[in-house]
Amino acid sequence: MPHDIADRALAGAGRDRTEWAAQHMPVLRSIADRFARERPLEGQVIGACLHVTTETANLVTALKAGGARVSLCASNPLSTQDDVAAHLAVDHDVPVYAVRGEDHDLYYSHIRSTLAANPTITLDDGADLVSTIHRERADLIGALLGSMEETTTGVIRLKAMAKDGALKVAVIAVNDAKTKHMFDNRYGTGQSTIDGILRSTNALLAGAAFVIAGYGWCGRGLAHRARGMGAQVIVTEVDPLKAIEAVMDGFRVMPMDDAAPLGDIFVTVTGDIRVLTARHFAAMKDGAVVANSGHFDVEIDKDALRSMATGVLKPRSSVETFVLGGGKRVNLLGEGRLINLAGAEGHPAAVMDMSFANQALSCEYLARGAARLAPGVYGVPAEIDAAVAALKLAAMGVSIDRLTAEQIEYLASWEVGT
């Protein structure tokens, strides 16, 4: 099977780590077992542009169990786990196009190789696959049943495409499922971002001024995890509703211009461009740590930081130290790419279990659809979201109450008042 990976000899290590992750993904495992019996994806070709991790490997094998042929490329140059890529290529004959540290040209070459499989369904994490289809492979659109989008940044891009009338396929925003954004973004990003920062720096969070740009689901999770480790958390926001929520949650809220001189560690999780710029770098303390946990490496103005630097050091594997005028140092983590994967292993498997269960069931929904969806961005069907939550609770051994017939009737009525 064609592929482009770093080293086939790494397959054994990838197999062991993937099997370890599978132990913590009971929902996806139960779906894979049913898929193997029912084969709902028979005849489908799935093109996936995702982070090539142990959790993604379990999603790929679940889709294959359902009868699909899967072709996979990386959705970020620094998120690929080379041993997992080797495991999928060697042990499962999956065409994998992913090498950790690949440059821009190779990254898009891998996307084109994945699209060469002529997919009928696509899975995206950042919308690079769908946008490339629209730019370069419009011939694929007619055969596409639809696509899934995994991340907030990708949903923003796709909604912009839809608003402009440029989106020609149906996309299910898996990111917006409650069992995805309320858990993956809050608990997954919250924990894995700190994991990436600590592995990269070995810094002490207790007592540190920890500045978070953005108080969406990712920012909320990160803020609570950082406070739990003793950090003094400062939040910056542009949305008054999110800002007041951060205040009511007990965090200090201020503009980034005011936070820049105070922070020891800065993390951007906004999905927007140039959140940290030259004037912020100039105001930061000596030794400030700067990281990003948004999908694209545009939130930190790396060009401005390079232009301000008189020298650049590489003291640790995921740290670049930019020496500014007067000898002040600003430490950039993971090249400004999402630090939870550039500096660590990404979300815990137990969290990705729900996110990828949504992906798998949404693929089934498209494959079994009686009628094709018109171009646009759609939410995950409520019954899929509820099914994923129910499966997760069952796997955790948690039971919940059920409404009685009387309670159901009461909630559906309007006659009974005070």
C-alpha cells in the first residue's frame, strides 16, 4: 500500500501504544465491534486529515471494521507520532502520509496524496482537506457524501465558506457536538495544554502568573486546570459575555496590553490571528514563556518576534529562546503550533473516545442517509450526541434516572400552573 512515513521499523512501538490507548476508549471500541458485524461503511472511501496519534489510529481501525477504505494524512506538521504512522501502514495496510516535522510543501503534498484515493467521505481537523478539494480537486465534489470537521478553527473557516457561497459540500461540525466541545475542548485541551507546557519547560505553575487569551471552551478548561495547580490566572477576551463569565468564575480579566507585563506564561486559545504581537513581546518579563493551543500557528506573531530578536537559542527540544534588545528573553514553545501535540501527546484517550465516537457515527449517518444533505455546515444529530453520552456513562459504570410516564406527560403539557 502506498505511504510516506518516517520509519517502518517503528511499527511495533506504535502498535503497543495504540493498544494501550484502546483500553481507554470503550465507546469507540463498542462502535467498532458493531461496525464489524453490520459493515455500514462498505464501499465507502474515507479521506482523513487528522492528527496522527494513537487515538486516531483507533478511529481508523474502527472505520475499517465498518467496511471503509481509509487514507490518512496529518493535519499539523508537528502532531504526527511517527510510530503510530508506521503501525497503521505496516499492520493495517493504511495509506498514511505523515512525517513529524514535515515542511509546508510536503504537508500539502500529503493532502493531495490522500485525495488521490477519491474519497466519498472526508474527515478534517482544520478544514485543510475540504479547502484543498475546493481549490484543486473540484472533480471530487460530485461523489462526496459529506465531510466531518473536528476543530473550532475548521468550523469557523467552513462557516465563512458557507456564508460566501463557496462551500459545495455538506459538513457535519463534529466539534460542536456537546460530547465533543464540552469534554474534548474543556477537559482534553485543559489538561493536554498544561502537559505540553510542563514537558517542554519543566516549569512550576504554582504561583506563576498564567495568562490565557480566549475564554471559550478550551480557555475555560485551561483556566480551571491552571488554577488547580496553583497558578494565578489572568484571562483576556474580546467577547463581553465570555469576559463576564471569566470574572464570575473568579479569574482576573484585562486587556492583553495590561496582562503582558504581568505574565510568566502566556497561552493563546482564540482561533484568531496575531493575538500576541510585537508590543506585547516588548512589554513581557525576561524569561516569559509563550505558547499556543489553537489549531493554526497564527495566534503568536512569530515574524515580529524574529525581527525583534538579536539572537535565537535552542535550550530544550520544544523551546526557542528569542533574545531581544537588552538581553531580555522570550521563550516560544513548539514553534507556535498547538503545544499539546507539539510538546506532548495530545488529549487523553478517554476524552478522544467521545470525539472519535462522534466521528465514526457521523460517517455511518452519512453513509446510510436516505437523501444527501445540501451544501452547508450541520450539527451532529442530537440522537448521536445522546448515544455517545449514554455509551460513555455505561462504560464508566454510571447509571442515571429515567422520567416516569407521568413526568413525561407533565413536561409536555401546559395546563397545570401554580
